[in-house]
Amino acid sequence: MNKKQILLEQIAVDIIKNNICPDLAQEAKNLVMGDGNIDAEIILIGEAPGKKEDETGLPFVGAAGKFLNEMLAGADINRSDVFITNIVKYRPPNNRDPLPEEKAAFWPYLVRQLDVIQPQIVVTLGRHSMEYFLPNQKISLIHGQPKRIKFGDSKLVVVPLYHPAAALYNGGMRATLIDDFKKLPKIIEIIKNNK
Ligand code: URA
């Protein structure tokens, strides 16, 4: 294991050791930490694992994940080149929305993941992860628009997108999300050139 892998493993160990969200932990089959390239320039952050994710221990492997894969392919982005995670790392019962206290409890561990991976671009999927990077914003007004933020000692570009599960069966939102994904390669190129 390289240094980054060891540091990421330690985050999972600490979540268990610190007994984060014991009610969720008790019901969950797996802690879903994330998956993908730990040297990625771009990290996608969803809400919380669903049933399939809980069963497999991997993020975005159910219906929303299939749609996400299609959109990544449509934007010419390899899923294996990016890192994908969620703000909440255990499945909430019956896929209910994560509670504010659950998001708050997991937030420091997401920050640690970002500190290790050091992406330049954070793509938030849905408002639950967006609100931590871009507080007091409305996703309907800012989706698809890259925003530069200060994040600890570093800088990040945050691209807020709708959540694939919300857009899956909603015609208008679906078309918007597909369009927004297609903007990502250009955003990545601009950020690389402005480094
Ligand atoms: N929805 C999410 O927000 N995350 C997943 O991993 C799966 C579905």
C-alpha cells in the first residue's frame, strides 16, 4: 500500500473506532468509503449509499450509478480516472434523506479524504453535498456553473450538479443534468491551463 492508500484506510478505521452514526452503522452491511483513482483531479460526491451500494460496499453501483456511468461516458470521462464518494458513508434506512446531524458527523471524514486525494475539482451531486461547499445556494440557480472556493489552505473548483437519482425519472432535470455533465471536460481543461 502506498502512503495515500494507508491514509485513506485510516479514515475508515477512525469512522468505526469513533462510532460515527451508530444507528446507521447497526443497520448497514457495509461502510461505503468511495472508489476510484486516489490521484484523481476530479472527485464526485453524492449523498449516501443506497441498497446496492450497501450490499457491495461501492458507491453508485445501482440505478443512479448506471445513469452516472452513462453521463461520464457521454462527457468522455473514464469512471476509473475519477474518485467517487458520498457525504454520508452508511445507508440511511429505506433510502431516506440523510439527517443534518448525519451529514455533519461525516463531514470531517470527507474533508480528510479530500486532504489525501487533493483533487482540483469537486463535483457535488445533489444538494446534500453541495450545501457543505456552497452554503446558502439554490441548486436550481447554480447547477453546472463552476465556483472557485477557498478550502482550508487550498483552493477548489466546485461544480454543483443535480443528483442522478433525482434526475433519472424527471425529463427536464434529466436533460439538464446530461447537458451539465457535457460541460465538465471544458471546465477541466480551463482549470488545468490556469493552474
Ligand atoms: N446515491 C448516492 O447519493 N450515492 C450512491 O452511492 C448511490 C446513490
